Amino acid sequence: RIEAARCPDVVVAQIDPKKLRKKQTVNISISGCQPAPEGYSPTLKWQQQQVANFSAVRQSLNKHRNHWRSQHLDSNVTMPKSEDEEGWKKFCLGERLYSEIDALSDNENLGIDYIKVGFPPLLSIVSRMNQATVTSVLEYLISWFGEKKFTPELGRWLYALLACLEKPLLPEAHSLIRQLARRCSEVRVLEENKNEEQISALNLIICLVSRYFDQRDLADEPS
């Protein structure tokens, strides 16, 4: 009893994850993801290149964040408040996509109306978003994606928000990116025409979640 009383209540093993990663021979797929149909799966070389590019984007963003945050926004850019879900959906995707309006009138071909087509994830915009806002907007867009089709506007924002996530990831961010990867895998399976541009975009998001975030940040999380 005396010896037991001297023992700490909790003992944590000091394990270097880098040593384990070197010995790893099998990559565990994200739970719930649909396997890629034949001909839809990207090559290992492609995946490694995308992860390298993504890592470079993140490093550049972190390095120049303060600079871009100090840049003035155009007068027509009004960022919604963090809790304004509908406002962010319209801001990122545009009122046209939000309202599911496809046709363009002749008058609207004269210039780009970002309020109608959505603002792109400019560095001057995303650099102003704190982690709580990044996570919230990511949640809003994933929720939208759960019921709507994948679009280039959505893809650009998802990529930008993933690049803005800071480590270590918050628990809610872990759950969100896994949900995103699962949804991308579901849409990929349903893609009958093998739209190469869309398949590549979906593969890119799945690749980043599984190879960049999941292996590095979720290795110790119970499955």
C-alpha cells in the first residue's frame, strides 16, 4: 500500500512519433470513406506532390499573414460575422449559387459582381479570419456540401480554409475534416461521367485530409 501510494495516478509513455512513422508500412484509410472507383484513384506520386504543394502554401500563408491582414479590403467587401452562417454561404459561394440561379443576363456579362458570384478566398480576406471563424466557415460550407453539388467556388474555399487551419487542430476541426473527406468520397463514387477536373478536386481534398492532417495530427486519436 505504501509503494502504491507513491506511484503517480497517471503514467504517460514517452514515445517519439517520428520513430513510429519511419516504420509504418500501411496507411490506414479514413473511417467511412468510400473507396475510389476503378480509374478514379490518383497515383502515389500525384498525392505526394499535392501534399508538398499544400505544405508550401501553408508556410507562405503563415509567413505573410500579418502583411496581408494589414492590406485594405475593397469597398464592396464586407465580411460577415463569425456566427452568420447564411451570410458566409452567400459571401463564399455567391447569391447566384446560394439561390440556385444558373442563367446570366446580358447586363451581367459586362463585369464580375462578386456579391452574386461569390468572393474568392483572397489572402487579404482569409488572413483576417481567426481560428474560430475558420472552423465555423468550414463547418458552414461542409454542411452546404452535404446537400448540394460540388462546385469550383466551394472547392477553392475548402482548400483555402484547410490551409488556414493551425496546428494542433482543435477536436471539432478533426471531426469536420474527416466529415469532409467522407462526403468527397461519396460524391466521387456517384460521378458517372468521370469529370476529370471535379474528380481531381475531390481527390485533392481526400488526399490532404488523409495524408497531411490525418497521419500527423490524428495518429494518437482513438479510432
